[in-house]
Amino acid sequence: MSLFHKEFDEVPIEIFSALQKAWEADKSLVDGVGLMLSYDLSAKRYVACDNISGEFYVEEFDSFEEAYSWLMNKEEE
């Protein structure tokens, strides 16, 4: 892991969902959110988001390690 990578924000799933809905309504509302990680207790899955480029890419993972790796790889692109 690089010492210079930007950390991601860990947010409650409710906040994550609200940000995703806001992006769908008006992309400028979530400009600059960056990388986020949440845990969906009902689905028992980690949910990661990459908003670095202004898009709202979302992936779901079974483990924290998989989600963390995806977020760190997004940072290197």
C-alpha cells in the first residue's frame, strides 16, 4: 500500500444511499465525494463507490478486503 494514496470515507449505508440518489437527481450535488465504503447489514455485503471522475461507480463485495482492494486499485488508475 502506498503511503500517498487518498483514503476513502466509511459512511453508513443510509448516507451512501442518499448520496447515490442525489447523484441520480443532480450529479453536481455529489461532486468531489471521492471514494466511499459502506456495509449493507441487510444484504451482508460491502458496498464501495468511486466518484473521483464525477461518475458514481458502485460495486458490492463479500469481504472488506475485496472492497478495500477495489478502492485502492481505483486510486492507482
